[in-house]
Amino acid sequence: MTFLIRQTLIYAVPLMIVALAGVFAERSGIINLALEGIMIFGAFIGVLFVNIVQDAGTFAPAKDANNWLALQGFAMLAMLVAAVAGAIFSLLLSFASVNLKADQTIGGTALNLMAPALVLFFIRIIANQNILNMSGGDAPSWFMLRKSYFGYGRTDNMGFMGETFINQTYPATYVCIVLFVILSVILYKTRFGLRLRSCGENPQASDSLGINVYKMRYAGTTISGALAGMGGFVYALTTANCSSNGDVAGFGFLALAVMIFGNWKPLNIAGAALLFGLFKCIAASYTSIDINGDGICMLTQIPVSAHVYRMLPYVITLVVLAFTSKKSRAPKAEGIPYDKSQR
């Protein structure tokens, strides 16, 4: 159970933060189908930043609590760099959607096609191979939290909460959860959030009240890009051993499914992300899930191909969307270019 909860959080949190990224864009009236591409680009820039700092010799792998705290500051800085990269990359979608009034679906699809090609091009130049890894060591030895940092030995019992939420976890996961809560409050409990949401529902009425619809849509898409870029790096850090290869296993599209299933509401999105994260965890770690902790694996006893487990998250996505998409309510002005002359 401890392993299952810990792994579910690792998969669910990037989905949750990237789904919230989609909410910010679509609540402003811009369809952001480019979440996958922005995640790929943010993951690459974050891993590249880690690589550069490692080569500079500024930090060393964590051996004690003090060194580990410094490394967490390094990880937060890498998340910030990835967020800035995602925000800049999303400006291409903003410019096409707001200034050029181009089809937002086509614009997002174009960015999804461009991002992996661009990232692989740079990786080939930098690393002369198809994957960019850390310069030395691995992500767990650098950034993972261990109970020994709190004065306990590795074999000491910290209880269920300690073993589940402290030992062998990534603090970046909890930073994303805190950020998710703060941004959800901003979106639904502040003047900025109200203005942003009004631009996605009725931009003509918003404009008549003095709200600059163009600026709000730029703001919504830029925040969306920053969150997606950060989510891409967190995915790379926690599940891909801090590496980049121009792929995020379809997490951007899964995040879109989470957003639709959650009906564009943060609390629903959090629940949907946990559900999808659970199935993603089962798909990735089905051989490690025990029946009662005695080493007998529950899922491997079932005569089912491993490919079925790997397909499970995406099959569940199709099934859930088939049954819930009719009841979901998207912002009314989503995907419609705003034109002042139509007021």
C-alpha cells in the first residue's frame, strides 16, 4: 500500500499541475492542445539546466541533511527555469491565437509536432545521441528525500505516514501540490481569476467593463505554459531519472483528459489525476505490487500480457471520456478568436 500510494502520487502530480495549466488557458478562452509539446520542451530545458550546473561542479549528491537542502534549492531553481521556458514557448500559441486569430486547435497541434523535433535536434547537438541524461549519478541519489536525513536509520520504523509521504519521495512533488492549491485559489477567489474566467465565458461583456481581453488571454496562456513546462520537468525528474528524449509518454494528452473529466474545476481535477495516476502506476509497476506484502505479486499471477497493463491508462482515458464528455461544460467562448468589431 505504501509503495502504491507513493508511486501514484509521482504519476498523479504532474498530471494535476498540467491539467491546471490547461484550465488557465481555456478559462481565458484559448484551447491549449500544446500541453504535450510544452511539457517536452520544459523537460528538456530543466534537464539541460541540471546538466550545466552539474558540469560546473557547484553541487554534489546528497549525503547529509544540509547538502540535501542545498540540492532541493537547486531542484526548485531547475523547476523555475523549466517554467520560464514553457511560458516562452507558449507565447507562440498566444501570438497565433490572439494576434493572428488562427485556428487554436491547429496551432496547438503544430507546437506538439515541433517540440519533440526541436528537442531531439538540440539533444543530438549537445549529447550526440537521442537522450540527454544527468552528467553524473541519478535523480534519486541527488533529489530524493530519505528518512536518514531526519536522524533515523534507513531500517528504523517511521510509521505509515513517514514511510509513505517522507521516505523515498521527491519534495518537488509536494511543491507542485502547494502550487496547485495556491493557483486554484487565485483562479476562483481573486479579482484576477474572475476577470480571466469572464474572458473565457463572454469576452464582449468583459471588454465593455474595461477588461483587456487580449492581455488576459495572453496571461492565461503564459501561466498555462509555465505550469506545463514545470510539469514536464517534474515528470522527467521523478519518472524518467532526470532525462529528456523528446517524449513524455503522452502525459500532456492525459492531462487534457483529466481536465475534461474534472470539468475544468481544480478539486475535480485533483481527484481525476489521482485516478489516472493510479492506473498509470499499475501499468508501470504491476510486477512490484504484492498481495499482502510477502513477495507474492498479485497482478503477475493473472495470465494477462504485460502490454495490457501498459495500455490500461489510455484505455481508461477513452472509456471515461466516452461516458463523461457529454456532461462536461467547457467555457462558452473557448476556441473563438475575439474580435472587438463583433461587440
